[in-house]
Amino acid sequence: MAKDTETLYHEIKSAADIDAHLKENNTSFLDISFSDYINSLLKQKNMTIAEVQRKGRLTNYVYEIFNGTKMPMRNTAIQLCFGLALTTDEAQKLLRMAKTGELYARDRRDTILLYGLKEGLECASVNDMLDKNGMECIC
């Protein structure tokens, strides 16, 4: 049975043997690539890559992300979140899967991004809020 992340984290801190830890927890590790993950979201949301590209204000580079030949940088991963119209929880998982770091509520910029996701805002509106507060835009 798969263990939750917190349990795995505490176990690795006290593990004496990495090989034994990996073997014991084999079913708890993720077995899905980032491209497979975002393609499953695409299907779940009943969207096309072109729609995600338009809504997230992404370049054609997005096709390489969806086909698995490229991994997104953090801003691009955030644009994917807006393009896929993800909830805050879904966005945090996508950012973890992309290995770009979750949005951090103690960071002003990330707080604006979290607010935009929560409200279902478009990238342009979020960019306006970021710009108004003197912060780097996402696209």
C-alpha cells in the first residue's frame, strides 16, 4: 500500500539503508512522467493543447512539453496551470511533478498567483496584478 509523502519523508530521515528503503516503499513512488501527467489533465479537462496554449499565453514550446521532449521552467509550468484552469491543489501538484517548486504563500508574488488560480483568472489579469505590484509577470 502506498504511503503518503509525509510518512516517506520521516522514514527516509531515519533510514539506515537506501536500498532497503527503496525496496520497501516501491509502490509509494510516482511512476508517471510529467508529460503523461499533463496529458492526463488535458484529457480530464476535455481541452486541446491549442486551448491550453491560448489560455496560458504559451509559445509553441508547449507542444514539446506535452510530447515529453522538454520540461518547463517554473514560469512556464505556472502558465500551464492557468492554461489548464487548474485549482490551487492541482497547480501545486503540477509544480511538484515539474520539479519547479510549489507556490509559497509567504511569497508576495506566489500569493498573487495562488489568488489568481483560486479565482480562475486568466493569465492577462494575473500579469496585470503582478505588474501593478512591481513583480515579474508570468508571460
